Amino acid sequence: MPRFYFDLREGEELALDEAGLECDSLEIAEHEAIQAAAEVCRYRLPEGGIGAVTIELRNEQRRRVLTVTISVEVHSD
């Protein structure tokens, strides 16, 4: 089963995933990356009002194969 690495980018900061996660396919890894980005947004961004979270997905050869970005913008009246 292939291993994928889910690096987290918030602004200029990049946190490398050194452990990775085994997934049956790239499609499953993509789904996991989307869920991970959404969870980070859910817990970290609402207080700031505006922000974006990016998960950079790397394969076993450590090459980026997919990028997922979720952005949040909150406006109060």
C-alpha cells in the first residue's frame, strides 16, 4: 500500500509530515487531504477572520502530487 505525506502550509509556515499515511490510492489520499485541511480551518481560522490552509500531498518518492487549499473569510456586520 502506498504511503502519502500530508504537509501543512499556513501562510509562509510549512510543517512537514515525516510519518505519512498509507492509503489504497491517490483518490483516497486526496479525500484525506481535504478532510485534514477542513479540520485545520475549523479549529484555527475562525478567530482570525481571514485565512487559508494548504495541504501539500507528497508520494513515496517525496514528490508533490496534489495540493488542497481551503480558505475562510468571515465578515461581521
